[in-house]
Amino acid sequence: MKQKNTREKKKWNNYLVAGLVMTGITLAIAVIGAFWTPYDATAMSASLKFAPPSFAHWFGTDNFGRDILSRVMEGVETTVVISVLVVAASALVGVLVGALTGYFGGLIDEITMRFTDAVNGFPSILLALVILSVLGGGVEKLILALSIAFCPSYIRIVRSEFIKYRDADFIARARLMGVGWARILFVHILPNIFSTFLVSIVIGFNNAILAESGMSFLGIGVQPPAASLGKMLSDAQGYLSSAPWYALAPGLAIVWIVLGFSLLGEGIRRWNN
Amino acid sequence: MKYICKKIITLIMTLFLVSAAAFLAFQVIPGDVVTSILGTEATPEMEELLREELGLNDPPVERYMNWVSGVLKGDLGVSYRYSKSMNERMPVAELIGDKLPVTLWLAFYSLILIIVISIPLGVLWARSKNHYLDAALNVISQTAMAVPAFFLGILVTYLFGIILKCFTPGGYVSYREDFAGFMHYLLFPAISIAIPKIAMTARFLRNSMLTEMRSDYVRTAYSKGCTNRRVMYAHVLRNALMPVVTFLGMIIAETIAGSIVVEQVFGLPGVGRLLISSISTRDFPVVEILVLYITSVVIIVYALIDILYRMIDPRISSK
């Protein structure tokens, strides 16, 4: 009964609707792009080099005569897959480490905090660059590097939420009833922080997408011939005066994805309050 | 004073930790540095000679000690890739020397733009009674925050460089030759870095002001007869700016990171480009120094902000 009352207080808002719609479209494009694109995204054609946007090629073609729409669809798919994996990995580590350190405290907590303090002030793209230069290139390494770079912020968020709950009455009672620590952490406390944590997960998508496209733009992320939005932009930059449409589609795709996630995050935050 | 001493000691300790991390991270890399420099055809004698020259035969701890004491004395080591002449390696210090001012000026320029534009904008936004203005600023700022710096750089190049012809894309002017021309060219990358940050900072200031406007002291100020103007600028803004100072510290770190990417877009010969090219050619002595350098800047900025914060907020310093 009480559950129902809190549900009723939560209100739909414009941010949430816009964010859900935009993110939904992004995910739909990613899924469609995995199975079908209007043209083969790697098929080159000398006669179609730099064709401006038309009905046959909505966003035109690039310097190898490849269809830009198809490549953007593939790029969205790559970006979404990478960011889902990065967010999943870093959030999982964040929950585990944050829960344990926040609930138990002590020396390990102190060390972890000093460490995350040092890392947190550091721009995440730089950290990922350094990790990647140690590990070497490739998509798997990129995912690993970004996950490591994003972990500390999740650890901090989860830890501070667990500290809030560790001395709460209902947790003390659960402990009195003989509930084990693992159950207290993940069954009694975790559901309570879920709504707060959801916002940081959604914002994490934003950061992951910006970092991935930034690194691919710099040529250190996704390697050709695989399509990636960042790499497309860095290629397009060389042909800006002759084929300005080349830069437009991948750039707008990034803006669309990031805007969708940030509206969604803001929407969930307002829904919670 | 005691606080500042404590802060400086933690600062030094953190810098040492960072230096150890920056150095040791590159010792665990798979693959032999010597083979990657000389190629696979080199004779064992040549490899041994180079190994001795680069000091790779010493144990890691000793090499770290040598490296740190060198850095403290101003000797930043030599590059693996660049040569000064036929048989002399390029010192990292010389490699970084003339690139550093480019990045620092760019970051400084962007920061000035951010502060000068975002603060009036945030105040205007917080004071706007007009619902449409509020909604419009909301949409614009959300969109501006979603544009990555490199795409913004491309848009700025296209709009100001190719259509309006305000500057020549790729026509970088060295600060040694023509400082005014340098600053003119730098304006456009600085705009690209600044726009998303302006949106963030203005938004942050606006929210901070709206929170302050609901406080009791604002009601008191009104009831004792302060004008609207006085309440806004002498009371609300002063308090609302406090969290913005901390926020700006974060923005400075982000601005330096942003310049790494934006230098690439505008063809600026700054440390960001050097970092990227050194990472791709695995020129680790250069990467180590650059990482150490950027981290130090970030850490020192944070510490300064922290001290500044205590100095301008009488509530904290009186405790």
C-alpha cells in the first residue's frame, strides 16, 4: 500500500518524455544498424565519390563513395555497444567496491578513497588515453580503458549512498534478526539506492559516448575500416570545404545520442524528486 | 595557515604518487622498447649499446629514482623517437618547450571566455521572469552541453573559417612571430572549447542562485528595505558564486583535456598533439613527462581553488 503512494507522487515530465523518445530512437537505429543498412557500409564506389545528399543517399557519400547514412548507422551501433559494455563494467565494479567500502569502512575504505580522489580530479579522457597507451589499441582495450577510467566515480557515488544507509534503523533491525552481510548489502540497501544510481548510470552513457567518439576522433579508439562516428568526423574534417555534408551526419548523430541521454538523466532526477 | 601547510604536504605526496604511477605504468608494457626503436634487424650488440645508453639495464626502482631526481633538477630525459642530430637524442624538455605556451594560452583564453560570458548569462537566466526566455535558455544549454568539442571545432571552422572567412583554417601563426595574429587564430579553438562549458557554468550558477533566493536571509534583506538590485548582487550573487568557484576548478581540468582534442582540429602545435603522436609512436619518456605535467597542473589548480575558497568564504576560515 505504501509502495503505491510513493509511486503516485512520481510525475512524468517533459525531460523524461523527450529523453525516452530520443534514446529509444537511438537504440532502434543501433539495433537496425546491426542487421540492416540501406547500403553496404564498406562498399566503395569511385563514381559516387562525394555525392551530395539526395534521395538515394540521404546524407551523401564520403571520399570513397560509401553511403554516409549506412556508415552512421553502423557507427551508432558501435558506439552504443561500446558504451553499454563500459557502463555495465564500471557500474558493476562501482557497486561491488562501493558497497563493501561504504558499509564496512576501515583501512581499505580509506585507501580506496585516497585512490579515487586522486583519479577523480583527472579528466577521464586523459586517463583513458594513458591506459590505452599502456595496453595498446583495439576495441576491447578501448572498452577496458574507459571502464577503468569511469570506475572511480561510480565507487564514490555508491559508497556515499551506502554510508547513508548503513546506520539506518531498518538495517540495524535486519542485523538483529541475523541477516547476513551480503544479504543486507544487496537485498536491503541496494534497492534503496537504485533510483539515485540510475541517474548516474544514464549520465555515464553520456561520458562514455563522448569519450569513445573523442578517442576515435584522435585515431586511438575504433580502427578502420569499422565505422565509428568519431573517426568519420576526423576524416570529414579534411574535406570540409568541398564536402561539408560529410561532417554533418556523424556530428549530429553524436549530439542526438548525448542529448537524449542527458535529457533522460534529468528526467529521471525530476521523477525521483 | 596550518591548513595551507597541511594542504601543501598532501599536494607534494599526491604528486609523488602520480609520478610513481606515471613512471611505473610504462614499465609493465609488453614488448621490448629497444626492438621497437631499432627494428628487428638490429644486431644484439647494437641492442645492448642502446639499452645501456637509455639506462634500461638498471632495476626499475633505481631508474625511477634517477628519473625523479632528474625531473626535479630540470632534466626531463630524452625522447625515444626524435633526434636532435645524427647521434644525439632530442631532450624532452626541448620537445615540450615551445609547445607548452600554445596549450596554456588556449586553456587560459577559454577560461576567460567561460568566466566573462557564463556569469552574466547565469545571472540573467536566474532573474528571467519570462517563461519563454527560461525555456529557450534551457533548450539551448542542454544542446550546447551535448556537442563534443571536436564537432564544435569543425562547425566553428566551417562557419567562421570557410563561410565567413574570419580566419584561415590550418593557418596557424606562431606566437613568436606575430602575437596578435596568434591570439586571433586562437580565438576560434577557444570558442570551441568554451561553448559547452559556458552552458554548464551558466546553468550551475542559475541553479545555485535560485537555491539562494529561497533562503531566509533574502527575505530578511527585502524586509529591511534593500532594493531588488542590492539583494541580487550584494547578497544572492555573492553566496551563489561560492559553489561556482569549485565548479570552475573542475572546468579548468576539463579545459586542459579539451584542448588535447581541439588542438588536433585546428592544427595547433601544442602539447596535446605531442601527447597523441607520442602515444601512437610509443615514445614513453615524452608521454610520462606530459602525463606528469598535466596531472600536476590539475592537482595544483584544485589545491589553489580549495585555498581560495577558504579565503573568500569567511564562514570557513573563521572556524
